[in-house]
Amino acid sequence: MEPQDHLNITISEDLLEKIRSLPVQRIVEHCGIRMTVSPFDFYAECRQCGSRIKVRSFSGAVEIEDVFDAVFEWMNRPIAQEIARRRQMALDEDSASTIDQIPTG
Ligand SMILES: [Zn+2]
């Protein structure tokens, strides 16, 4: 018996890297001005002309942001946030110790 049912999906290292490197802000330009919005917002409002600018796709194509949305939905479950917080702390310690191991010279 497998500990978890292994789904028939392929998750590439490339996808994981894209998730890790997703900018925390999206830069939108309109009327010659730049504004920053959450990468998860579907619309931005131009401060100059007030236009609503679509910044996220509604199409069937799955984007990185949709992966985050799925995780956020999971995190809405009871206990999930606590589990996620603990994992984040563990990952933080892991990356800190990895940095310590990098020779400096
Ligand atoms: Zn505008």
C-alpha cells in the first residue's frame, strides 16, 4: 500500500521553480503609470483614468496563480493553516541551514 494514492499527474521541477519564484507583486501599466497589484487579483484599477484592467486570465488555461489558489483553498480548511505554518517554519530552517553550509571563500 502506498502511503498516499499517487495521482497520475506530472509535476515538473520547472513548475516548482516557477511557483517558488512567483513575484509577490504584479506590475501593471496604464496611462503611462505603473502600479503594483497582488499577483492573485483579477483586476487592477488605473489611478489615472479609473479603468478596470484585466490582469489575470479567466481562460481554461491553468496558470501558476491557479496552483496558489488551490493551495489557498486547501488552507481555508480547519487545521490546515496551522499545518502550513509549521511546514513554513521547517522550510525556513532548512533553507537557513543550507545557506550556512555554503562555503564563503
Ligand atoms: Zn488608465
